[in-house]
Amino acid sequence: MKDILNRLINHETISREEAKQVIVNISNDMYNPSQITCFLSIYMMRSITLEELEGFRDALLELCIPINLSEFNTVDIVGTGGDGKNTFNISTLSSFITAGAGVHVSKHGNYGVSSTSGSSNVMEYLGVKFSNDEDFLKRCLDQAGVCILHAPLFHPAMKNVAPIRRELGVKTFFNMLGPMVNPSFPKNQLLGVYSLELLRLYSFIYQNTDKNYNIVFALDGYDEISLTGKAKIISNHTEKLFTPKDLGLKPVKQEAIFGGNTVKDAANIFVDIISAKGTEEQNNVVCANAGLAIATAKQISHQEGFELAKESLFSGRAKESLNTLIELSKS
């Protein structure tokens, strides 16, 4: 590690294979916490290269506990986090709305690091059980239309990094990796990223896969469609600039999608929205994201997906999906 650190400190980059080997070595307890912290810190102060990002991804996918959910043709809806915006749990709500629209969702998530409440925080608070048992996850998909893949259960390589990330409390390059390392290898993904630079890196990586995907970056910094302004969206077919007008909507103010100051706040907001008791702005934001996920999986237009998302939310099917998952978690 000393040689790698010296090179990085001297503004050199490392190869894809070297980047992969660093993650493998971390998982094998070959570095102390100070070395790992230094390694993470360097990437907070300089850009990551395409080769480095691919190497880190390769390692985590190789080291993960894979789960075969291919029979369900799932979509994953996930953001990098790290945008510092502290919104309500948009991608997780979108997952249940998408499931309510008949599209199976394998939601990859984790506890919040730089935000008040990550996907796993609110799911745990509401009583959803985390498991890496394939039969249980298939039962969840079959009955609730959605399963939760809590990242630490599938990525044992991260056990030496997780405490450091928690203590740092800021985004690291592992935020960049989260959406790319879903252990069920879904063929469909809606991904949100926190910078234009990362949008480009993702697009280079994903164009070499066989996935249906949409990668989103809101130009005012959100890692999802925030409806607070324009968003850049890159898919396996097109690249476009999205505006709220595209869905017949008005822009929303940032405070309208605030996620609260505690996990309890976040959970209360979550329950209100999924119970179709959210504000018009909250409903529109979550349906805009769910609509794009539905469109990605079904290969239909965003507008068509948006209408299906609204139907799922206001018919109660999204809430039914959540309730079913909570019930299955008790068994």
C-alpha cells in the first residue's frame, strides 16, 4: 500500500488491475485503518479515472455474494448518494411504486453515510428484514414485487471499510460504486449520480454492458430527478436534457423534497407519501423517478411510465407492496 499511496500523492493514477487488487487486499485484512483512510481521502481531493473506477467495481463484483433473481427480470433503482441534499427516500419509494406497477424490483441499498437516512435506515425502521437468503428474496419478489438487497450482507469485502466510512461521514468513492455492484446483476437499472463528471464515467462503463439503463444527474446537484430544474439523462439509446415540462409538471422548490432531520422523520415522510398522503410536489417527484424506472424495464416512454407510476401510487398498490414486504419479514 505504501507504494500505491506514494504514487497517488504524487498525482499519478493506478491501473484497473492495481485498483482491483487494492480492494481485494482490503478485504483480506492486509492494510490497517490509517492506510485505508488515507486511500479513501486521496479520492476525495482528486478525480477518479475510468480505469480506477472499473477496477474497484470489478473487485466488488468478484468478491460479492451473488444472488440469482434472473427469472424475475428485475430493475434496480438506486442513487450514489453523496449529493448532500438530504432529500426524502426517493429511490426507495420509487421502488415500491414500480413494484405496484407490475415491474419487479431488486433494490440495492445501504445505511446513510452522508445523509440523515439511507434506504436501509428507513426500511429497517419500518420493519423490513434484511436477508441474503435466495429463497426469501424470491418469495419477496413473487409476493411483494420487490426485494431489498442490504449491501453489507452481500459485500463482505466492505467490512473493513464500513466503520471508516461511518466515522468520516462524507462521501467517498464507494458512493460511486454502490449502484454498479448490485449482487443480483439486474438487466435493468435506473441510476442516479451526484456529478456531471460521474455521469460521463458511468455512461462509458454502462455502454459496454447488455443492460437497459437510464443514468440521471440533476444539473443543480441531485442524484435523481428532483424536478427542481433540468436533469441530464443518458440511456442505452439516447442522451437528453429533461425538464419538468416534459411530464407536464411545474418545477418544485428544494424545500419541498427535504427528507427530515432524523430517521423517524424520514420514515414518517415515507409512510405519508406511499399512503398517497404526500404533497403534490412529493408525489410528482417520486412518480417521475418511478416512471423512468418503469419505462426502463418496459421499454416505453417516460410519460407512459409516469402515468403507470401515478396509478400504482393512488390505487394503493404501492402501499400494498410495502405492507406485504413487512409481513414477509415477520416470518
